Amino acid sequence: MTTRSTLGSFLSSTTTVPWLLSFALLALLIGTRSQFVVEHLHFSPALRAPDATLAVFFLAGLWLASAPFVLVLLGAAALADQIAFAGGVPDWCLTPAYVCLIPAYLVMWFAGRYCRGADLMSAAGAFRMIGALAIGCLIEFIISSGSFFLWSGYFPAMSAGEYWSKTIGYYPSYLGWAAVYIAAALAVASIVRAFRSETAQQSN
């Protein structure tokens, strides 16, 4: 393994690491998306972390070679929502537009996939990831918000221009929280990478 190896290739270099990553991403998605975690594990709602779904799909595309795993993530997201609705969370967002979250989340997965193999420790790799993340989040936002406008049935008297003028302000938080989660994940991965390298050197 060379010093220019990417974090993705390093982390997937053993058979156990992808399984651990898969479990961690699932836990992050469900833990930040489901009201069940707040109500039944006695966490204060004020301490609930923002939804990490976008970051999870991006990281799954970046780190995990198994494409079918994205179906597991889609199922986990839907299950977390259903548990929340059953627990009394308003199902205001459960409209015919809900199905459009599938292509919206797949955009994030493909954005991460686009960065797979890039040297994220280099300037070129970092800019590639930042660009893919920003564009991916924007497309995801357009699909999810646009489909809600078109097919939710809540905006029959509102023009598209008025809707987007009131909605586009949410995009920075979409991008910002996804970036925070991804940066934190990459930082943890870098620490794991350094620890594994040091352990390997000491054992030789």
C-alpha cells in the first residue's frame, strides 16, 4: 500500500471493515432520522442530531463497493419514517411526492461514487469531493423539494417562483450538515488509517 492510497481503498482493504462501515452508516442514518431513538432511548430532543441521511448515502457511495447496499439504506430510511409516523410524528410529508426521495438519495450515492478512488488527501481530490457534494446536494434538493411542490397537493395556488423563493433558503443547511457529517467521518477514517498503519509497522 502506498502513501497515496485513498481513505476509501484503505478502509476497504479487509473483509471486516466494509461490514463495520455498513453497520456504522445504518446506525447513523436510523439514529439521526428516527424519532424512536429520541423517545425510547430517553435522549433529550434538544440533543437530537440533525438528519444525516444525505451524508450517509454519499459516504456509502464513497466507501462501500457493494451497490446493493444502497437498497438497504433506502429501506432503512423508509422504515425509520414509518416508525416515526406510527409513534405520532405528523405524516405531513407522506404524499405522492415521497417516492421521489428514492432518486434524490440515489443522486447523493452517485456523487459519493464519483469520488471513489480519488486521493482525498490531495488538493485535486478534495476539490473533486467538495464539488460533487455541492452539486449532488443541490440536485437532491431540487428533486425532493420540486417533487413536493408538484405532487404533494399543498400548493395549488402558489407559483413555482414564489415556492422556490421561500424554499431555496433551506439549501445551505442541507449542504452544511451533510458537509459536517462527511468531514467528521473522514476525520475519523483518517485517524483509523493512521492507527492501522502504525500498528502494521510495529508488527513488522
